[in-house]
Amino acid sequence: MQQRRPGQVQAGRPRQESYPAPIADTPALWPNGGGLVPNDRMARNGSAGRGEPEGVYIISVAARLLEMHPQTLRKYERLGLINPGRTVGMLRLYSEDDLRKVMLIRHLMDNLGLNLAGVEFALKLVDNLNVFSRRLSRSTGDAAIAERVRHEVALLCDSLSLPTPD
């Protein structure tokens, strides 16, 4: 079976571009249930932005914590679903945020029956809804309208069994 590499277009399926967002709108946060956790290179390198170190795990430890084979984590990375940090020696470092994202991927696959293409679509949808929600909130000067937009996006995500963006 031929594997798809990131950036490679499958026959008969045009590659979809994500919602164009300026650098400042790139989703820097990922939902973790109740709150949000930074997802940037500084957080991956030991600083979570709050002055406290964030745990990182090499692939064997991350796989054991997630109860999955390390090759599955490599596959998710190859498909672009996760992007673990790297050491100077190129060892993969999985942050708490990466582990939560893998758990979300497993939830989408195991509980909702999505395949990897569906998971990729769902993750991009959540990111794009996050960008859309922030843009609408910023474009209106009315706090009530901004709160209503956030509420509607949260309802949409709940109806799709997806995590709610900020």
C-alpha cells in the first residue's frame, strides 16, 4: 500500500488549502478540555510562557504513556497531524500538548469512526474555526456580539464532537 507524504496530492483528490490567516492569527493554542495550553516552539523547548517548565518526552516514553506503538506516532508526524519538537541530535520531543493532540486523534478515530483523512480535516476545521472566531470578535466593537460569536462556534464544535476553540 502506497503511503501519502505531506504535500503529496492523491489522485482524484485536490489538495485543500487552509483558511488564509496572517501570522498573528495562526492558532497558537490547543484546547485541552477546560483550558488552553501554549503550543509554540518556546513551550516545546521548556518554557510554557508562565515561567514554569513543561514536560517533554522522547518517543518511547510518549508511546508508553499513550499506550500505542512508536511507529504510530511517527506515522502521525509524517502525515502532518502532529509536529513534535526536536533536540539538536534530532530526537523527537513530545510535549503535553502533543500528547493531548494524539489523544484527540485517537478519540476521533476510535469513538467517531474517522479515518486519518477525516482526522486531518477535523483538526484543520477546529484551527480554522478558532481563526474565524477571533477575527469576528476583533472586527466587531460590541462585546455582546463577540461573546455570541464565541458561543455559536462552541455550539458548532460541540455538535461535531470537536474540541471548542478559545
